[in-house]
Amino acid sequence: MQALLALSRAIDRLNAFVGKYSIWLIFAATFISAANAIVRKAFDASSNAFLEVQWYLFAWSFLLAAGYTLLHREHVRIDVINSRLSKTKQVWIDIIGFALFLTPLCLTILWLSMPVVIQMYQSGEMSGNPGGLIRWPVWAAIPVGITLLMLQGLSELVKRIAFLTGDGPDPMGKLSDKSAEEELAEALRAEAEIKQAQAAAAQAAARQV
């Protein structure tokens, strides 16, 4: 189990790194969109390539961040029933979901998408729009993003099994991107604020007496 937990931590670090920097793809897409709009208005010139590269960047950011989103448990969840169950039952529901639904779905998407990506790469298929881009780079985002999502599903599965066997902490809580030093500083700050509030309350009570 310790080896699996080490693998889980490595996957978590990988998706945390990818998710942290995939935000720059959104920034690039926004910048290109703004530049394209300015050029079109100011010089009455534009290109389908500018439009398509925005779609490419958005597709890559969305798919690359799928594993990061699962790591932080930010996907939409329907908790009408699940939230009323015990922690153990919630963990078992997640285990079933990761093992019987997420993993087979990811494998199916990989099985179907890889031949398409390879075929597009070999043929050099281009966009049907005038001045458009080559197609395979955007299609490549599918297997890459789904692989990261499937790996994160494996990591979450390992963490939940470790929790049930007593080898790991509760995997259902919210994660934080803050370092241990930052969390300690926040805790000390909160403690200081509480002491200040207590002192102020004591002073106010003393004045009333």
C-alpha cells in the first residue's frame, strides 16, 4: 500500500503542476482574442487562424485541467443522497465510481481517439476554413487530458482504499494549494485576531463596570 500511496502522491504532484500552469493557456487565448479584435477593428484585417488558435488553447486548458479539477474535487456533484450517508459509504461510492465508471470511460475515449489523432497526424489534415490551422494538435489534447484524468482517478482510488484500510487520511476534505508555512502563518494570524477581539471585549466590559 505504501508503494501505491507514493504513486498517488506522484500523480497528485503531476496534476497539480499541470493545472497550475494551464491557466496561462486561458491568458494566451484571451490575449489573442483581444489582439484579433483590435486588428480587425483598426485595420479591417483578420484570419481564421487567430480564431482557431483560441479554440485550440481553450480545448487544451479545459482537458489538461480535468485531472487537476478532480484532484481538488471541484467537479459538479449531486449530493442530495450522498451527503447524508456515512463517511465510509461515501468513500465506497467513490471507489465504485472510479473503478467501474471513470476508468472504463477514460479507456474507451483513449481507444477511440488515438487512431483519429494518429490518422490526422499522418495525413496532415487541415481546417476546412480558409487560412485555418492543422488539425492534429487540437485533437491530441483529448488523449493527453484524458490520460491525466484517468491517472488522477487512479490516485483518488488508491487514497480511498488506503482510508478504508487505515493507511491514509480522510480523502474527502478540501485541498489547499498553500504551503505548510503559509497555513501556519494564517493560523497564527487568526489566533492573534481572536486574542485581540477578546482583549477588546474585556476592555469594553471593564469600562461598563
